[in-house]
Amino acid sequence: MDGKPVIQVEDVSKLFRTPTEGTISALQGISLSIIPGEFVTVVGPSGCGKSTLLKLIAGFSPPSSGRILYQGEEVRGLNTKVGYVPQESKLFPWLTVEENVGFGLDAKRYSRQDRERQVRQFINLAGLAGFEKYYPAQLSGGMSKRASIMRALAYEPPGILMDEPFGPLDAQTRMVLQDELLKIWEQKRQTILFVTHDLVEAVALADRVLVMTHRPGKIKDIINVTMARPRNIFEIHRQDGFDDAYGRLWNIFRHELNIGPD
Amino acid sequence: MSKDISQENSRASSPSRGTVVQAGGALPMGGFRITLARFVIIGGFLLLWEIASGRWIEPFLISSPSRILSSLIAGFREGDLFQHTWVTFQEIAIGFPLGAISGIALGYCFGRSRFLAEIFEPIIIALNGIPRTAVAPLFIVWLGIGLWSKVGVVFLLTFFLNFFNTYTGMRQMDREYIDLASLMGVKGWKLSFKVIFPAISPYVFTGIRTSIPFAVIGAIVGEFVASTEGLGFFIRMSAGIFKTADVFVGIIVLMIMVIIIDKIAEMIEKRALRWQNQTEHIQIQA
């Protein structure tokens, strides 16, 4: 299955019925295909259906038309082979860091040793060693975010969906976590679809950036980011290819933002 | 520990009360002075009561602390106070867990099944409108004068409180936890016990804790209506023959019973919700 897309979205649309506005079209004619090991980011104005796209791939609700394939199979019902990192950390507050990170392993067939090894490995990767027995309420925002990402990575799903995971963090923490995410991704090479509204983040992380339009969400353009890897997040502006990709992205995006005098 | 349960009306209350109570208990602020003040107030009150009795107010109206204490000792030593306590305790020990568990189970089912909830919710709310103690005589008719009619009243009084709190928990809980767990392949009973019950446990414990005094009320009301033994019977009988000291003895035993049951529930709650109490924050960059 090498080279075959992990996630394939074929002409997908999604309509929502709302009591106040009637039927609204959240997504329209979305098609995309993500190959194994690819890091794809999605940017677009808020309310453009970025999160909806992730929810459809996760199988939380079915598309109104079109279809979604995951590892070649159509997604019907919950897609339990995909990892999902929500906007807020959403760690299970009644479980320790260790239990949270290992949560997804329980439903899969792991031996006890494998399970422990796996949890240990990902806790170490996230720099959470020493905090295994802590409850989420005791963690800082950055730490819970890390644990939340590790929870999705630890059972090694082939594809991982991330819904603005770094949105609520402060700028510094954000950069540190972006850097760590890239390092882990370079080791594990899981396929990632990452939603963000931050253009710099979108370019810095991605192989390809998907630009979406305001409602109804359509794919306006796809930008290839040719920056070499591994990348240095902290000095991303100086890296070859950043300005070019960012410039192109900004050009597309400015029309979406309706920038005018007030 | 202050809990204001001033009305019998079983409205689901927010689980914050439990946490507030715990936080209050953990406050180290001027511990000794507070304890001292408490003793002075209670001691002063008892002293005033003792002095007033027989001097300003007839003893058969208010008895006195010394009389109550000697009646308490005599009641347990020679009388049948132990038997009465045991009977009431049994009624609560059977009716309360039954009521709590059924209430929690139904609240859970309603939370899981929109279909069930839509059908039964108005019915439950209508039934909740009945003043439950008014049903007590019916239970005597149905279940006889003995243990089971009181178990029935205790059940009825605890059931709704637990139901409403659990159901509120089910509706308030963050659905995203269920979604995330399901996405990770967790389902069935594992989903219930590893995710849903922990998520609603603060509400469930609020239901349990607030229903404890009502379980005792249920037993006493049942005994007031018709019985041949139990603390309710003891209190009513003592009042009937103006043995006021014995009335107070019954009340004190009931109070102690509530406190003990509540302490046990509190211990279990603290263990079960220890993840909630860990609020010490670690400040580490990122």
C-alpha cells in the first residue's frame, strides 16, 4: 500500500440544517488526496469548514455527497483507524498522563510489554517523563497539549487529524511544540492533516498547504512548500523557500480576508 | 462542613457544592481559633439550655442537655433504643442503595437514549411534582406495616435526587470525550465505565450526598405513618407521653446516623474524584 493515498476525499460536500439560517453549505466539492508520510495543512478563514472536513474524515458524520476513502476503504461510521487531536487538549481528566497516552492502546491488540514500551516511548518523546502519574489538572497548557498529541500518536494510526491544536497556546509555547511535533513526525512519519488559521504555522509545518475559501468551503488552491527538512521552526523565516511559499499563500489569502478600509 | 438542603424539592444541583465543601475542609486558615470559637458557641448554647430548663421554661417542653444525655445512656443500656436504631438503619441500608442505584441507572439510560428520554421525561417530571411523603400511607397499604413499606419510602425519596443529578450530568458532560474514546475504538461497557461514568461522577456523587438526609427523612416519615419500632416510632411515642428528653435522644441518634453515612460517602467521593482535587499547578515552560 506504499504510495497509495492514506486519505482520499472525492468531491465531498456537506450541508447543515440550522434553525435560524436554513440549510447552509459548509463544504462544497472538496477533493484531495494525501499520500503516506505527508504533512498537509489546511488554512482558511474561520467558519470555512476546516474542522468539518476533519470531522467527516473521522467519520463523526457522513458527507452529504461524495465519498471519503481511508487507506482505500470508504469511511462509513466512526473511523477508528485515524488519530484525532482536538482543539483543546481534552485529556480525560480522571486519568493520569500515562493512562491518557495509553488510552488508545487498550482497544487495539497490544501485549502488556508492548503497551508499556509504547507508552514510555511516547511519554519520553513528549518530554513528559516524570509526569506519568500526574492528572491533567496538574499540567500546564503546553504539557497537556503534548500529552493530548501523544495520546493520538501512541497507538500509531496511519493518519492523524489535528484541529488547530496549538490555537490556544501562547506564541512561545506554540513554537516549541511545533518544533517538537516536526521532530516526532520526522521519526515516525505518520500522515498528518493539520488545520490551522495561522499562515506561518501552515507553511512552516507542511509539505502542502490547502487554502480554503469562506463558506461554502471550497479548495481555492494548493501550495507546495519546497523548504528542506528538517526545518528550524525558530528561524523559519530565514529558510530557503519560506518567503516564496508564504508570499504565494498570502496572495491567495488576502482576497479571502476582505481587507479594506475598515 | 455546611450543606444547605433547605427544601425537599429534588432539583439537580451543580456538582460544585461537593468541591466547595472539600476546599473548605482543606483550608488551613486559623484552624485552632475556629475550633475554639465553635466549642464556645456550642458549649454556651448547651449551658444556656441547661439553665433555662426548669427555671424559665418547663422541662417537659425543652428537656435539658443533662436529662437528654442520661436518657441516651439509659436508652442504649437498658431500653430498646439500640433495637429502634437498628430497625431504622436497616430501612435506610436497603432503601438508600436501591434508590440511588436505580436513580443513577435510569439517569444514565436517559442520557444514552434520546428515545427513552423523550418518552419518559415528562412522566418523570410529573411524578417528581408529587410531594413524595404524601405517598407514604400508600406504601403502608401496599407493603404492610413492617420494614418494606419504609424501604419503599426511602427508595422514593432517594431515587429522584439521584436520577436528576445523574441525568443532568449526562446532559452536561462533554460529548467530545465520548467521541474521542469511540474514535480510539473504545465501545460498549468499556466506554460506559472508562469514560462516561468517570465523566459524570461529580454529578453522581452530588446526587448521592444530597440524598443521604432524605433517605433518613423517608425512613422516619414511614415510621411516623405506621410502625411498631424504629426511631421514628420511638420519637412519636416519646412525644405522645411527653418524654421530651427521649424525643431529643431520637433526633440526636438520627443526626449522628446522617453524619456517619455522609462521612463514609465523602471518603468514597474523595477517593473516586481525587483527579479533581489535584489543583497544584506545576509551572514549567511549555
